[in-house]
Amino acid sequence: MTGARPRAAVLLLACLAAAAAAGACRRQDAVASAGPRGERDAAPAAGAGGDASTDRGDARGVEITHLANEGFLLSAGGTKVLVDALFRDGLPEYARVAGAGREALETARGAFAGVDAVLITHVHRDHFHPLAVARHLESAGDAVALGPRQAADSLERHAPQWPRIADRFVAVTPGPGERVERRVDGVEVLGLGLHHPPSRNQPVQHSGWLVRIGGRTILHLGDAGLDEAEFAPLRLEDDRIDLALVPFWLLDDEGRAFLDRHVRPGRVVAMHVPPGDVSPTRERLAARGRGAVVLAPGESLRIR
């Protein structure tokens, strides 16, 4: 979908360009007032967006910025985690980070400098690109990537940087319903054994991710299916999850009831929303009255 870029998106692009040059980006419009972006190319900037707080007790908090599709930047103080953010052109129907934003993301500059962990749920091209991941890891110098063995294999096959970054990739491929815990520079991450529903790109190894950052617990489900046999042994309902990032197609009444039973998140953000569907998806979720929100690329919220 094409059209004039809304003013908020122009501000975000300017903010990102400044961040790439100066290493800082100030916050812009609040999430509640930001409109939908009817474009495929996203121009995200970390720190642009509004506040959304919970009452779970810790004053530090975490800021969650949507980059594109299922790509997010989690920030808390000096700690940063990227999830499914390094995927280049992806699929035609979904948003991507392009232009100056992609350059800053892949070269670890501006808002994307100092990332501690790069998390990968699976190797589908709207979630992962080996050259983008390799470029970020080499540019960052000390970032660590964690993802399924298929991601490591893809990096080894396609990325010339692999010999220089191999020691900073941790293969995490949990079995169905298993939790695999790792710690990166004080950030606790848990790979969750959740399968990807059948698709044209099978077979694919797939993990959800639980991230403890800034005194908060964030769940990223990737493209997981809702399987009782996998969710029950994970016992995510005991993890006091502050925010769950969930594919929008799982947020019908049946899916939300499943998540309320097995995850019990404080907040829910719908992801994987096509750019042209941001506004109608917001309206549908609001009509259901279950508190789920949609962040357009570049928008963020804070969990205190």
C-alpha cells in the first residue's frame, strides 16, 4: 500500500537519522495519539512512543519499540535486546526496516548501538536474514545472538563473517514444551519449545522467547501455534509475564482465552500485522475489550 507518509513517521525517520549520527534519539508522540502507517517500509526509532504502566512493583521498567513485523527492541537503562529484528526485505505483505533505519540497525549505530542480545525465533525470511544478523554482530563487537540451530547453519553457509562471529552465536533449540535458560550480560533469556504451525517453508525449528529485563518479564511468541501439550509443561502462567507479544491471528476469542489460561499476561501487543491493517486491527481488538494493543512501526510503550 502506498500513500503520503504521515507526519509522525517523518519525525521518526528524522529521529533515526539523528540517532545514527549522534547516538541518541528522543521520544516523540505518545502511542495513543500516533496514527497507522499505511506503508511497507518502516522508519523506526527507539524511544519514540508513549507510556503504558503496570502495577507489578519495580520502578526500573522496560521500553518496547516495534521495528517491523515481529521485530522489537527491548530497552532498560543501558541494556538492549533485539528480537526477530534483522530480516531485511521479508515478505511483500509485511513491514520491513529499510533505508537509513536498516543501515543503522545492521551496523549497530544510533538507537541500535550497544545491543546485548539478538534473539531469533526461526529462520523464515520475514524474521531472519543471515547477512543482516552477521553484519550486526560484526559491527556490534560484543553482542551475542541466540536462536535455533538452523539459524547457525544458515549463517555458516551464507555469511562471510561467520569465522569471526561464530563464538558469539548460541544455538538454542528446545524440544516441545521445554525451557532452555541462558544469561547474556545480566539479561536472563529462556528459549521456549513452541512449534511453528505447518507452512510452505517447513520444516522449521522454532522457539518462543521469555526475556527478563529491567525488572520485567516479556514474552515473544514468534509464530507459535497454540498447543496445549506444549504450553502446559512450560507453566508460563507462573512467570508473572508483564507483556506478551502475540501474532494478531491468535487474538480471537478462543486464542485469547487460551492465553489467559496458559500465559496470564499483564498486557498484550498484537504483532505481525500488515501495515495497511494496523487501524482495522486496532478497532477489532478494541471492540473485543480484552486490552490488546497494536504498535505501528516506530511506536513504543513503557512497562514500569
